Amino acid sequence: EQLTRVAEQVAVTGELDQPVLTSRHDEVGRLARAFSSMLAALRQSRTQQQQLVEDASHELRTPLTSMSTNIDTLRRHQDLNPEVRDRVLASLAAEVKALRSLTNELVELTMSARIQEVEGVIDLDVLVQRAVAIVAQRSGRQFDVDATPSTVVGRPEGLLRAIVNVLDNATKFSPAPSPIEVTTRDGRVVVRDHGAGIAARDLSHVFDRFYRAVEARSQPGSGLGLAIVRDVVEACGGEVTVANHVDGGAVFSIQLPMISAESEQEHPHPSNR
């Protein structure tokens, strides 16, 4: 009866912070505990959604304000010096590009949480080679790849995007023509750049949504790419970490669950070659 009242209260008010008595040790008690866990998960999801909206609103406000100012300048000063006008237009183009990137990454972030891509057996070395080819083509950067065959379980397209994001990040902070080192073995992908590394104060925040270190704010990006990496990797039962290399540069490591003989029979093996 108490569960019925709580369920009706949630349905009418939408309030998820409802107390549920879970002290009984029978079937009703099990149901009450499951219902309480469900409410807790819904509360957490709602909190995360609200935080994402607040963070996104804050990030959108800056480029929109700049665009509004530049448009107002063009409207009010139609006789601007051509050189000044070109600078204003270039600034507008840069803000539009930043907004497009932010919008795309927001969509990707929300879709990665909503779409449950089917997990399968993945040749990780092949997937890494695909990711390297994508980033090398669009960046023109050199990658030194040491890929030992290993097989993992995960979401192929999600993991491809996650590895691409880590490689993209490395190209931003590793000065050309220094190569970016990529190593794959035993279900682990390690990406090392030869940049300045990550300040100690920033290491624990690298995978936070919208977080950008002071040194990174001159670089393009929204601060969502590495948050997407974390979400995808953890959804696959893996872990992503970052540290500074003793000889300089940052080292990102993605560890994924290795495939067992039993898992290989349970999961399909998609073609990722």
C-alpha cells in the first residue's frame, strides 16, 4: 500500500525524492528496495541532465555574446575600414565554427547516453588503425603506431569515436612535426603526445564536461571531447586515465575488457576491418 501511494505521488507531482520503507524481508521488501533504487537512479539522471543544461547554457552564452557584439558593430558602422571589417567577419566566422562544434558535441554526448549500440567482439588493433587513419588524414600529423593484436568487447562505433577524440586531443597539444605515439596491446590503447603535459591542478578534471585548462583555452574545442571518451569507455566496462610522461607530454590510456572464450561465443564479431 505504501508503494502504491509513493508511485501515485511520483506520477502526480514528478517529485522523485519520496521515502520508501525497505525494512521488510519478504517479496514486498525486495520490491520496495528495487523501487527505491529506481528512484535514486532517476534522481541522479535528472540532476545530470540539469547540470548539462546549465553548463551548456553557460558555454553557449560566450560565443553568442561575441557574435551579437560583432553584428552590432557591422550594423552601426557601415563605413568600417575594410581591414577592420575583415577582422570582424573573421571573428564571426570563428564563433560560428565554435558554435557548430559545440552543438555537434552536445548532440553526440546526449546520443551516446541514449543510444545503446550493440556490444560485440572487436579487434582493437584494427580499430586503432582506423582511428589513426581518420585523424592523420585530416590533421596531416605523423603517428608512430605499435599495434599488437588484441580482442576486446565493446561498442565499435562508440569506441572508434572515443579513440579519435583522444588522437585529436593529442594533435592539438603536441607541436608539429613531433610524432604522436600510439601503442595497443592486451586490451589497452596508450596515446602519448610531446606537448607541455598537463598541469597537476588540471589532471583530475581532464574528463569533466566543459572543463578546459587555462593553457588550453587558446585551442579550438568545447571541452566535451574527452568527456565523451570517458562516457563511452566506462559504458563498455573500461577505464580511461591520464598522466604526464617523465620525459614530457601527456599519456592517455584506455583499458578495455579483454575477450574470453565464453564471451566470444556470446557476442557477435562485427566487421571492423
